[in-house]
Amino acid sequence: MSTFLYKLGKTAYGKPWPFIAGWVVILAVVLALLGVNGIHVSSEMKIEGTESQKVLDQLAEELPAASGGQASIVFTAPKGERLDTAERGSLIQKAVNEVYKNTYVINPAELARQAAAGAAADGGQTNGQAAGQAGGQAGGTSDQAGGQGSGQTDRQSAGQTEGAAAANTAQNSAAGQAAAAAPYGPMMIDGAPVPGVLIAADGGVALFQFQFTVQQTSLPEEVPDQIIEAAESVQQGGSGITALPSDSLKSKPAIGSTEAVGIVVAAVVLLMTLGSVVAAGLPLLIAILGVGISVGAAFAFSKFMTMTDITPVLALMVGLAVGIDYALFIVNRQRRMIIDQGLSAREAASRAIGTAGSAVFFAGLTVIIALCGMLVIGITFLSAMALVAAATVLVNVLIALTLLPALLGLIGERICSAKARAKKAASEKHGFAHAWVKGIVKVRWLVVVLVVVVLGFAAIPVAEMKMGIPSGTTANLDTGARQSYDAISAGFGEGYNGPLLLVAEPRAESGKITMETLGAIVQGLQRQEGVAIVSPLGINETGDIGIITLIPTTGPNDDATKDLVQALRDADSPVAKASDVKLGVTGFTAINIDMSAKLAEAFPVYIVIIVILSLIILLLVFRSIIVPIKATVGFLLSVLATFGITTAVYQWGWLHALFGFDTGGPLLSFMPILVTGILYGLAMDYQVFLVSSMRESYVHGHKGIDGVVHGYEQASRVVVAAAVIMVSVFAGFIFAPDIMIKQIGFALAVGILVDAFIVRMALVPAVMAIFGNAAWRLPKWLDRILPNLDVEGDKLLAQLKAKGEN
């Protein structure tokens, strides 16, 4: 490997323009594809195989309109004033009618007309399903459930008219119970209800809930904007009304302007480490080009694959970090060879690609393997994230090994100033790094104990880590999403922020869901603990699916809501037994609960995969038993401490003001798996660069503790610089507007901080000093069957010496 990369580096250095032109062409092709295909991302995070997704898929197939997305708009009046005055009421009614005019929004009045026409066509013989649903929506009782109603017309025979009456009675009963139990009701203007709008008893808050014909992720981009514009029209003319669209209507900005701070810090660190503006600019240029190609390609191919809006942001994070780091390792190695060994810039660049480039290749490979390991979990959107991030790392590795030496060829001897060349390596020895590592190895047992205790203490909050999808309840207080959530909670109860959609099916294959059955189910559910209101939405044409909406008494992230979902799904529940049906539960809240449970179940499996991969890869790279075990244990300590600190900050709310958020909440459900994969790869980067330097020192005659000290001195400065850069890049995302990006950025920044500065800079040299030469021992039988990857470039140096090129 090192010999091949040495030749590649020498070729690129000597003939730079073909390599430069090649990457420019690749960038141009990516930009052209992006222009042709456009950008297609969504916020949909679907996990196949979960109960809620099965129900949603079933509805999408049998009752497409029932699987449409749902959104809401909250209208508020100044404190102490009402919304149902003639002037304000007419403004709200006008805005609601404008929303219903949108072809992607289901209009309950239109449903009522269709139902009436159907009844007339059948001589008045209808089961009353559509009429009951539409009438309930027009009166503000069905939409209050916030569910995803079907709007299906189901004409049946005259023999089912009695069942229709039973269903209508059940619906009226449910509405009556809700009215008696909750301080709200339909908003009335001029004696008529405003379709789909509820108003709180004090008149200060009104809730307008409506349903789309498709999921939000399938809506044209202009539809949410048109709906928001219609809703906000009530604010004109000094009406005093405030319109607060739900979080699902607003596109979330993935990143903000604070990410540039990380780039600035990276530039400063590079300048301090490399001591040259020219040398410092190369890693930045390499990283930006790598990100441009990889993220641009991800966007360009988003037309052909499902990609969430967070996927390219993740690729941006990882691409910037590894792109800068890999180029830094190579440029730093070239400069050290020029300064320490007096080599020409060309020879130093070629050898740097052969030696540091080999380490870059295997470090990048570990990141790619860790990310691709997520494919085993089998979650589509997570797999897409992993593949895009892995492709970004691959592009950055290839650029570092081909384009970087070509650019070094253009710069030539200017990579090192005359002042830098005059410096001797001895003048920089016995500095802080030497003093630090000497102190570490002197009290190595104490260091090991302290690191384990400190990181173990930091990991304690992991025991209480809760996972979910951030929503309005965790948004900042000054955002519309949070204000909408709080207004709904105050006026109608927290449960209205997390409605559930229930699907009832007969247990027997030949069974049917009659309107009497549906009415009985509704009444039974209404008596269940934790249920605020239940509304029937109807039955499909074949009579084998009944649809119901249910409002819990608790919020979407409450444990009581999770318990309610499990109770509703229980096949032995009183309601299911009494009606002889199976109940399926879906909706955003249920999907969130299932997603968190599935990912929590997959996380230990992924950890096992990572541990096995870690042991195998490090065994191949270092040809040692002790080093892989030590590296893996250190990584596990880093991960547990990272999630412990992240839980304390983002769930418990510690130091929330410092990190730019107001309220703690559940951690992003897929964040632990995602962060573990990325941290593993990056932690192994530092492991490879630091410990390979120690092994190189050992191979060249520095035995025992001397090898640890010498190797640490050679590699620690660049590893520290790389870690500072990565922490800076990831920390820049902590202040992004989106809470999901905040959490991922924070976890990655803390993870790198812990792993690089505590585990790699303190625990690794301490453990290596404890084992001494024994750390490099390998059983002879294992030594014979393992391939020699020559990461340190021993074979390359032997060939160069034989040719007299030392």
C-alpha cells in the first residue's frame, strides 16, 4: 500500500494538471446533474416494519385519503379579548375558506355535499358515514381530533340504515362527552360553525385543524407557503389576531450562519500548526472541494433516492471535518520530512503520501465501514444518511491522495519558508508534548483510574436517556412552533398536539365492521383511562376497516401517552375483546414512539457490530492483541460519556442558555446510532495516527516507554490540531436553528473532545506504557495468517534505502 501510494504521490506531484483537471471535470459533472435533476429532500423519517408504519401503509393502499397528512393553525387574541367577535370571526372564517380552496386540502363542506348527493342518488339509503363525518367536521367535532380522516363515501344497502343511525348516535355521544369534559367547543359565527375550528371557553384561542390529501412530504413546495399566507391574512389591518402555523407547515432551516465560525477556527489552528498561509490553505481548499462534490452529488441524486433534509447537513459536518484532518496529516508529514530530514519538497510529498497517506486510507476506511455498518439495522432513511456520509468520506480520501499531491506540486518548495527550513527538529523537542507524556507515563496507573472514574461519572445520565423526535414542545419559546404548541395546550389540552389515528379490523376473516360495532368501539375507548375524546371517521366500502381518531389527555412525549398506545394495541384489551376487533394505532405520535423503540432496540446490536469491526481492523493495522482491545475499551468509554453529557444538557436542560435552547426534551431517536458510527470512525483516525507513530518508533529501535514517548512527541501535535479543528467544525452546528442539528453537532463535538483529549492523549499513552513492548506481541500462528498492510511504510523505506534514496 505505502509503495503504491508513494508512486501515486510522485506522479501527481510531477504532473499535477491532469489530476487537477480530472477533479474539476468531476465537480462540473456534479453541478450539471444538480442543475438537471434539482434538489429533492423531505422531512419524512419512515421505519418499515413498525406497527404504526404498517397501519399507515395499509391506509395508503386501501384508503389513500385517510393516510394524508394533517396540520393545524392556532389563532390567538390579545390577553382578555375574544376571537369570536363579528369582525375577528369573519376574518378567521375568510382565512379558513381560503385554506379549503387549496386542492391539496380536504374540504368538509364539499364532503357533506358529496354525501348528500350520494344519498339522493340512492334514494336516501346511505349508511351516513360520509355525512356523519362531514357534518362533524363542519361542526368542529371531528377535526378536533386532529386525525387523518378518510372522507370516503360508502353507499350501502337500505338494510344498513339502522347501523348508520347507531354510528351517528355514537359520534354525537362522543362530541357531547367532549363538550362536557373540555372547556372548548365549535367556533360559531352568525349562528353557524366555522368548519374545522374549535375555540376555547375564554374565546382567546382558536384551533383550526385540517387534513391534506397526501402526506406533507409529498406536497408541492408552494402549498405550505400558500396556506401560511392565507392564515396570516387575519393579522392585517390591526385586527389583534396572531396566526401560529403548526411546526409541520414550516420548512426547517437545516443550518445557520454560525457554522462559519468553525471554519474560521479551523483556519487559525491550521495556520498555527503549519506556520504558513499557503500550507494552511490547502486543507481548507481540499475539504471545501470534497464537500462540494459529495454534498452536490447527494443533492443531484436525491431525485432517485429518498433523502431526508438532515442527510446533506450530516455529510457537510463529516466532510468538512475529515477533509481538513486528512489533508493536515499529509501536509504536516511532508513539512516534517523537509525540516527534519532535509528532503526536497517533491520527495517529502511522495513519502508523505506513502506513509501518512496509508494511515489516511485506513483511517478513512474505518469511518466508511462504521457508517456502512448502519445498513445492517435495515432502516431506510438511516441507511441513506450513512451511505451519503460514507461517500463523502471516500471522496475526501481520494482527493487527499490524488489532488493534494498535485496541488503540492504547484506550490513546490514554497510549502516551507526559509525560516521553517532553518529549524531543526531538536529545537522543538522536549516541549509541552514531551513534558505531558513523561508525566502521563510516570503516573500511568493513576491516569488510567482517573480517566475511567471521570468518564464513568459522565456516563451516569445515560441510564435515564429518553429518545424521540423533537417537536414544538422542545422548540425555543420565541418560535412559532413553541407558541403554537403552548397555545393548543392551554386552550384544549396537551393531547391535541399528539392525536392518534386508530384502525379497527375484524378478527375473523369473514367478519365486518358495522356502524354498530364502530359506535361500540368509540364508546369503549372513551371510557379508557388517558383518553380525552374519541371520534369515528367511518368505514371503508368493503366494511373491513373502521377509522377512529383519538385525543389523549397527555402530550406526545409523555410516558403516559406511550402506555396508552401500548394499551390500545393490546389484543386482550376490553375494547378489542368486546367488539372482537384488532386495533392498529398510527399518527405522528405513534410513529415517533415506534421509531424510538425500534432504534433503542437496534442500538446495542450496532454497538456489538462496531466492537467486532474495531477489533478486526485494528488487529490488521497494528498486528497486536493489546492495542485493539485497549482502543475499543477507550472508544466505549468515550461513547458512554458523550451520551451522558448530551443527556444532561439536552434532556435535563443543564446549561441550556449557553447552548441556545430554552427547554429540554427527548434526544433525537436516531442520534445515538448515527453519532456512534461517526465517532467510531473519527476516534480510530486518532488511534491510527497516534499509535502508528508509537509503533514506528518501536520498529526503529525505541523500545518500551521510550517508544511511547517518542511516538507521542511525533504525532501528538498534529492529532491535537486535528481534534481542535473537528471540535470547532462540529461545535459550529450547535447554534443552528434546528434542534436536531444542534444535538448531533453537540454530541459529535463533545465526543471528539472526550475521545481525543482524554482517551487518546491521556489514557492511550498510559496504557501503552503499562504494557511496554508486550503491547506489540502477536502469537506466531496469528502473525503468519494476517496480511502485512505496512501502514508505517517500513517496506517503502527499505526499498528507498536499497536505491540509495535515504
